[in-house]
Amino acid sequence: MTSRTLRYLFAALAIGLIFLVCCTQADARSPFWWSRPARPPYTFSLEDENGNSLATFTKDGRTFALGEPGERYNIRIHNPTSRRVEAVVSVDGRDAVSGEPGDYVNQRGYVIPAYGSVLVEGFRRSLDEVAAFRFTSPEDSYSARMGTPQNVGVIGVAFFAERVRPPEPVIRRPRPAPRPAPRPYDYFRDDRSGELDSEAPAPRSQKPAAPAAGAAAASEGRAERAARPRAEAKAAERADEDARNSRNNLGTEFGESRESVVSSVAFERASPTHPALLSTLRYDDADGLSARGIDLSGYYRNRWRAPDEPQAFPVSRFAQPPPP
């Protein structure tokens, strides 16, 4: 191998290393083909019956909500985008609409309007009422009573984007071809016969026969049942491991009936089997969160003030009469 060949080889290696370093230090938001797509901005949260958000804490990349036994809560689902989205809600592994085991592929969801939100107040019993969500012991939870106690303590929402149909093209009709002016007849007299002769007009051109239209109609194929992503399988395995390691202290019961009127609307998913976002939230009481290593001292220190400290908004809703 000559020295010139070695120089060329070292130069090629140097260029390759420079290119690799530039790609590694590139901004993750750069619009190149290797950049990851942005996470959809759909979110959901838990609220008490007065509309206040429940306290949440983060531990090992997971979010936990703090609940209390007997407390009623609702699920607020937000859609900050300009298009509708379907949200399939699962509470303790049971679908919030049908009550069946959670299956976002085959179960129906709530349609969230653009730039709007929907409040899910319980397990749906009909189009007019629900059974309220209320924290209870795991043994009295709806999921345990229906035979799935291993899924108590987690709430999930699968968001499906709506299929966007391209606008139908506007077909512009072609202008008809102008008709040719009729040729004038040239009359002249033949001296030999004395009869009136005329030049015969050109025959009109016949329109070509329209080709026969094909009658082949495309039949819709069945939606493919693709396998769920590996990330969901890993998340399920991790959930099972958590259930074995730490027992949940709270579940959600099939509470009292409450009025909640909804109606059925048409919605076509962009992907029948793969949600645009799969979001989960775990919940437990104070002892359960502390057992998971979540520090609640700061929360209670900020929540409860000293007795001698004045408060601008007391708890009472109405003015109380002064003591006699």
C-alpha cells in the first residue's frame, strides 16, 4: 500500500468522524428524517367534585395522584388541538363506557371537540347517567368485584386522532369547442344541361362513441389487527411487577347514579388499532404513596397553615351568624 493510498484512507476516516460528531450534536428538533415526531399535546387529570385538581407526584418517570377513601373524583380530558380526538378511558383496567376489560381497539370512547375538554364522571350506565367514580378499598372496587383485582390503582386514556379526508377536487368542465361556421353554397348554372348545380355541404362529423365505463368497485378491506407496540407490552410487564411489589391501598367503586347526558356521534379513527397517545396515571392514598418512596411532607406543609395565620378564604361557603 503506497503512502498516497494511506493518506486518502486517513482523510476519508477523518471526514467520517467529523460527520458523525455533527450528527450527534445536532438539535433533536431539527427537521431531518431521523428526528422523532412531536408528542401529541393531549392530557387528562383528576378533579374532585368541586373541580379542584388532585395533587400529583412524579416518581421514576411515573405520575401518581393522591386520593382519600370515600372521595368522589372525575376525569378531565383536554384536547388543545384544532381537530377532534377520541379518548378511550379505562379505570382499574375496566372500560369506563362498557365496563368490560380495557381494550382501546374495540371499545368506544368520548369525542373531545377541538380546543375543548370533556368531564368523565363515572362508569357509564346509559346515555343519561353514570355510576360515580369514588375511591374505596381495593376489595370493594368495581374492578375487583368484576374479577380483575390485579389492575386496581391505574387510570389510562388512549387518544385516537380523527381521520382527515382530503378535500374533493373541483373539476372544471372543459369549454365546448366552437361550432364551425357553415360553408356557403356555390350555385352556378351549367350551360350544357341548364340544371341548377350546387356543391354538396360537408357531412357533419359524428361524435365518437363514449368508451364503456368500467364497473369495478373497490371493496373495503378489513382493518388490519396489527400487533400492539413493544412499548405497551413492556409497560404491561412493568405494571404487573409493580402490582406484585407494592399493594395498592385505593380502588374505584361503582358509585351512586348521577345524571350525565351524552349522545352518539360519528367518528372515524386515523388508525383503528394504534392510538396517537397512550397516557396512564396511577393513584393511591398517602400511605401507599409514601411506601413507594414519594415524599409528601412538602405537600402537607404547604396545604396546612399554622392556626394563628390569617386566611383570606375560609372553608365555609356561607356567612355564619356571630355567637350570641
